[in-house]
Amino acid sequence: MSSAAEPILSQGAGWAVVIGLGLGFSGIMLLITAAQERYTGLSVSNQDEFSSASRSVKAGLISAGIVSAWTWSATLQVSTAVSYRFGLSGSLWYAAGATCQVLVFAMLAAKMKLNAPNCSTYLQIIKARWGKLAHLMMLPMALGVNTLVGLMLVLGGSATVTSLTGMPVIASCFLTPLVVSVYTVLGGMRATLLADYSHSAVLLCIILVCAFSVWTPSLSDAIGSPGRMVEMLQRAAELAPVHGNAQGTYLTFRSQDALIFGIVNICGNFATVFADQCYSQRAIASNPETATRAFILGGLAWTAIPLTMATSMGLAGRALVNQNPAMQVLTPEQVSAGLPLAAAAVAILGKAGGAAILVMLYLAVTSAVSAQLIAVSSVITFDVLPYVQSSPSKRTVSVVSHATIVLWAIFLGAISSGFNYAGVGMGSIYLWVGLLVAPAVGFVYACLVWKRANRTGALIGLATGFVLGITAWLVTCKTLYGELTVATLSMDYPVLAGNLVSILLPIIIILLSTWYAPDNYDWAETRAINAPVDSLEDSAPATPEKAESIAGKEQDGMANEKGTVSVHKYHHVLRSGLDFRTAAWVSIPVSLILLILVPAFGCIPAVWSTQGLSAWVGICIGWLFVSMFIVVILPVWESRQALAQIFAGMFKDLTGGNGRVARTN
């Protein structure tokens, strides 16, 4: 809200949410961990269980974890802010530009299960295939993306907590990651996924409340219908027309500035998915037979979140400015900080709206920060520690993995405070992340997926993309605006130039070098990562086709004495090969639809009518209900047997028996 506006909630509410929710989840994690050990036999003292949930999580819970990890505070705040600035086109470009990455990553997930089934991080695959130099070049980028994402999460959440409650921003910057680190250390990966599930369920419910409060008169009469929204947005366009939009209206997909944002958004989000261990962590933790399905379901479920939130609250905020005294006029700095969401919620629902947004954003921040902490812990433990100690003991590995979570939380608090004092907010970092990390996109994809990728070309592309991307950013900024400041470095054209060079140049170099000197890698070294000794003696075949051939030859000899045929040892190769093809057939067409076909409507300078807006809103809300089924209902259904086992064990304990299950890991 405007700088002169008083916080609508008390400081006590801010402290209660930041500390109370965090400690509350810590208590829940303790209970979950205790129940898990007693009734399922899985102990978080086992390192694989702590960092990867024993690689056994089913698709529904992984989907919920993906939705939670990809729903940053920036997801809700930036999507609403771009819709507030550009109108309908802003919400579409944000949602479409951040969905295809998760869908495409489904192909990487399948390849990880196929070519490195026992790895702990994607960086281990890079080291095994392309050596230490490639590993050491990629390691800073991996930790860099974790730092930038963590900054966005903490800065965005802290700005909202301060604007709604008046809580000191520095206190929020430090306490948020520290409190999250407590329950992350206690529960590990599986408990974090369960926390993600509960966070996502609450978040989806609040988004539904926000949507119905805007589009129906049941909760608020501030707008109440698509027809009223169209009238108010037409008036808003008269008061503040949008530069570059067809007829200056907010009711069109024809928007020059939204198109530029969309391209930057696509580049940055590819970087933050492909180079962030957070998403590889979920691929590693998933059941081998459901990894691809989890990413496809998670990506499709996530799309409805920014689409519905931005379409509802972003348009509502713009419609209410200068037409409803409850809606404050926001400065450009406040819009960049993501405050239109909170301002619109307060204008529509009053204190209840402010409280709902506070809880929703804090849940989004905590779940995503938790995912980042686990990711950094894995990178430090499995990729940095081996350079310090070649054969660390199990105790050393456990201590390092747990200590890293707390130390990284302190680091995030300190660096977030520094960026806050420097005047660098969430909005600027969101625009910069792509040009800083996007060179890794082609590098990671080529290394994990393409057996013919040329190593030398990939290394050159990674280095030159990083250097020339930053150069293009700075030179364009200096040429157009004459100075390098936070404001000018965040302008559209410098950011666009930097992002395009950073992501495209490495891909071009990799393609040309591979065409000139293709490799023919057999993945033997990557399959040997953390592999049991017996599997090393008889390594899996390099391709699904070879596995199928070998399996066919061996099938006659696989019958046991009772005449049954066991599952052959190359099942995961066949399964992952099929999953990769499935992921390609789903992710590529859907991505083309989202990124080319739908935005192509932006070529038409049409202004939406009440009927068109009503249909669009209906699609958004209907999609959100599908997301609720995937995220809330599917995990419970898939885990029904495990839940029955836990409840049966509890019943035994309560009735005087012994429900404890022998440890299985």
C-alpha cells in the first residue's frame, strides 16, 4: 500500500505468524518424525531417508512438493503485480512462462532415473560424465541460484509482513529462514514434503476465497461480477492507460511490455528449475515408476495458482485504484516489491483479507525456503564435502548435512538484510536471476539427456554465456539510460538483452560443437554413482532398447521353482525410457501451446467483453479445482495403505498393544 498507509494488522500478528507458524510446524515435524519411525520403520537418521526420502515417494506427494517448491512468494506477488501493471496479458505470460519448465524437467527426471538411479544430486552426474572442471564450473551456479531464489523468498515475504503488520523488516529477514531451518533439520525430506502438502492445501483454499471474493458478491461487493470488473477496468484505462497495450486497455492480450516480461520470465524460470537442486531433489526422492508423472501433474497443477491469483487480485487491484477509497495508490517501488496483492486483499476483504494474505504468503515462503535448505544441504554434503574429505564417515555426512541447513539459514538472513538496506527488492532480483544463471540451462540439459553432447562446447558455452550475458545487460543499460543503478538495471530492454544472450548463446555453441564433433556416451560412469557393489559387477545396459533385448533373452531363465517370473533387473531402464518418451510427448506439445499458440492471440488487438472475461475466469477457477484434486486428494489416496498402517499402529498403542514396526532402513 502507499507509504503513508498504516499497517492494517498489529505488529503482534506479524510476530505470531513468523514465529508461531514456524514453531508450530516444528512441533508437527517432531510428531511426524516420531510416527514415521515407530509405525513405518523409516528413520531420518539414515542419510538417504533424510535427504531423499529413501527414493520411494509416490506421484501425488511429489506433485504437491513441486507445487509448493515452485509457489514462491514471488509466484503470488509478481504474478499479481504484472497483472496489476499490464492487465490480462500479465497473468497469462507469468503462468505460461513458468509452467513449461516443470513439464520439460519431467524429461530430465526420467533420464536421471534411467542414467543415474542412485545419484544424490544432479551435479554428481555432471562430475561423473564431464569431470571435475565441469563440476567446479557448475557448482557456483548451483549455489548461486539457491542464493538468488532464497533472497527473493525472504525479501518478498518480509516486505509483505512489514507492510501488513509494521513488524521490523530485518527481524522478518532473519527469523523467517531460521525458524524454517528448525523443522527442516528435524524432519528431513519426507517431512518437508508432508509440510509442503499441508502448506499447499491451505494456500489453494485461500486462493479460492480470494477468487470468489472478487468475482461473486458472496464475500465482498467491492466488484462482485465480471461485468462490473469490465466497467471498472475501462474506467481505469481512461485514468491510467497502459503503454504498449491495444487501446491502452487492461482487457487485452496485445501488450508489448507484457511480451518483454514474458520472454524474461521464460529465461529466468528455465534457469531456476534446471540449475536448482531443489527440483532434482524431488526427482531423486520420487518412486522410479512415478517420477515423470509427478512432474507432469505438478506442472499442470501449478499453472492454475498464478493464473487464478493474478487474474483475480491483479485486475481487482487495478480496477479499485482511484475508484474505491479502500485501495491505496502504490508507488512503482511498492509495485516492484509485490505489494498489489496485499493492497487488493485489504481493499476487498479488510483485515480478514490482510490476515489471509499474510498467512498464505508466509506458508509459501516457508515451504519454498525449506526446499531450498534441503537442496543446499545436499549440494554441500555430496558435492563440496568430497573435495575436503574424500571418504567421510556416515557421522560426518550427517553432521554436515544438518549443520548446513542452519548455517545457510543464517546466511540467507544476513544477505537478505544487506540487500534490503541496499534498496534491492524481490522484483529486481526476479528479473536478474535469468541473466545470471540461464547459461546453465543448455549445459545441464545436454549433460543429463543428450548422449552426443560435446563436452568442450558445453564448457565454452557455459563460460561465454555467463560473461557475455552480463556484458550485454550492462552495456545495453549504459547505452540506453546513461547510468547503472538498481532502477535502470531492472528496465525491460537491458534485462531482455542479458537474458537472451545468457540462455541462447550456450545452446548455440553446444549445438554447433556437437554437430562438428559428437560424443557417444554410454552412461556407465553415471550409473556407477553410489551404486551397490553387486550392481557394479553387472552394470545396466545403456539404452531401453538394449535392456529390452537382454531381458527377452534372459526371461526364460528367470522363473523360480514355483514357476513364476520375477521382475527382471533392467526394469528401471525400460520404465524410465518409456517415461522419457511420455514426458516428451506431453511436455513439448503443451509447452508449444502455452508459449506460442495462446500468446499468438496477442497479435489480435482485441478488447475482451464481459462474456469473454467470464469464460476466462471460469477456466481459471475450474483449473484450480483440478489442481486441488491433484495436490490435496491424490496424495491421500495413493498413501491410503501407509496411512492405514500408521493408524493401525496407533490403535495398538492406545489399546495396550505394541504398534512399533521394525526399522527398515
